[in-house]
Amino acid sequence: MISRFNLFYGKRKDQQVKTYIEASRSFTDFLDNAAKGTYYGLESQLDFYPNESLHLFTSLGLLKSEFDSYTAALTGRAPAQSPEYQYNVGFDVAFADGWIFKSNVEGKGSYYFSNTHDQKSNAYALLHASLEYTSGSWSTVLWGRNITDTSYETRGFFFGNDPSTGYTDALYTQKGTPRTFGLTLSYDF
């Protein structure tokens, strides 16, 4: 068994924050400075090998992050793209000479899409798997990502940008990668 455990704590002064200004249906991106911010949490990783053919693993990240001093609306709130937790749990098993099956679930908690609005992502979990065959310097991997075809958002923009709705405020999201399969052939020199 191999384990790693890290605790962290930090204070930020003049933390850089990506934001934008909306004026007359025009958007200007820029970097701003939040006066102060605090973050702390832990990262943990565990690898367990109960025998020569099986490897079990897990990792967990917990984060508490907030603006200590910024605009009135954002003071005390978490910065964008700062989920409170992330995890990865899985295994790989060698079941015949040269063959390995791997599978894992990766997940992420909800987070604010931007520092310019209060819209958040939903928490999500994604299932991945692969079947690998290695012979000498050659390897072939048949893989699948997001096998359950979970729909999830990675980015979100909230503004009145659509003239067909009278420029009323709306959330526009960028979706994460859908179910994807592939085959990778490799040669190690």
C-alpha cells in the first residue's frame, strides 16, 4: 500500500481574477485583482496492490476557497472554477499475459462558472475504461471515456446576448466531452 496525504493553506493578495464588463451588448474581457483571498484543503491518494495482478486506487481533493475582500457581491464567495471536492476511484487488473483492464470513476463537485455571475455547474461523475495489450515494445489500447454518456457543463456564460429573447439574461453553457471511444497503437523506442 502506498499513500500520500497533503494539507495546504494559503492567503492571496491581489489575486488575479478573470472577468468581463457588459455595456451596450458589448463584452470586454480583462484581468482584475481581488484584494484578498484564502484557500485551504487536502489532497489524498491511496494505491493498494492486494496481489501482483490487481491495483486499486483512489484520490480525493477537498478545497475551501473564498474571496476575503473583493466586490461586495463576491466577498465571502468561492472563486470561479473552485469545486469543493474532486475524486478519482478505480482499478486495473492484469488478467492474462500482456493484457490489462482498467476502469475508473472521476467526479467533481459543483462550482461557479464565473466571477461575474452566480450560475453554477452541477456535480458530476464520469466512468472510463480501457483494455490494453502489450507485446514487447508494442501496445494497443481500446478505450472509452464517459461511457455512460453523462451530460455535464464545463463553462457557463450568463448574459443577455440573444436578440430573439429581447436580450434577457440567460445561461449559455459549454458541454463536456460526450461518450467517446478510441483505439491507440503505440511503440516505445
